[in-house]
Amino acid sequence: MRCFVVMLVLLVSGPTYAADAVRESKATSRCELREPTFDSREVECSLNPSPDLRRYVLRVNFSGGHDDTMAKMAPVLNGVALNCEDGSKTSLMGEDGDVSLLCFFSARGGPKTSNLVAAFTWSHAQYVSYSFAER
């Protein structure tokens, strides 16, 4: 039965996003996805309090990218626009196939929970999934 479920995930998600589907299901325990419009989503995640600096990655996956595909992400941490770290990709244009937006960032929690909100929009592609995890 377990093998069947894994194969079903691979068939439905495609091989590129199977691991992301697993990460997304774990992340949703502390994240909420909202769908304000047909071609936009907003994910809100709570970061647990911690005195230590923690590193995170938010990834948003799309399929069917082609020459007029566009996507962008606007992350906000505790009400302030977040500058994603080197290696991040918060916008894309004209990329083919399976494409992703990425935001790498670090945060040190205080005594209260931190709050990440990331709005993302796209055109001429299909939203597939998101994942949010510590790295």
C-alpha cells in the first residue's frame, strides 16, 4: 500500500516536484495557503521562537513555463519587506518548463513567534506547489 501511495504521488506530481509535495505537507502544519485570485496565492507561515539564528527557504513551483511566462514573489517578515539572500530568485520571465521562485533568508526569533507572509503572482504557467523549510 505504501509503495502505491508513493507511485501515485509521483504520477500526479511529476518527478520534479514529488519531494516538494512531501515537504509541503509537513510545512502546512505551520503554514496557511490562501487563494485571493485565480493567478495569485499568499502563504503565511509562523516561525517558532528561538534565540538562535535559523535559516529558511521558501520555494514556489510552477509548470508549463514558456517564452511569455512571468512570476514574482513579495515576502514580508513581521510586517517588513524581506530582502532574500544571495541565490534567491523572487521573479522570473520567459523561462521554459518547470520553474521555481526561491527565497533564502535567516531569522532570529525573539520571545514571540515571527510571521512570514509571501504573496506570489504568475501568468502563462500553472501553479504546482510551495514548500517552506529550515535549511
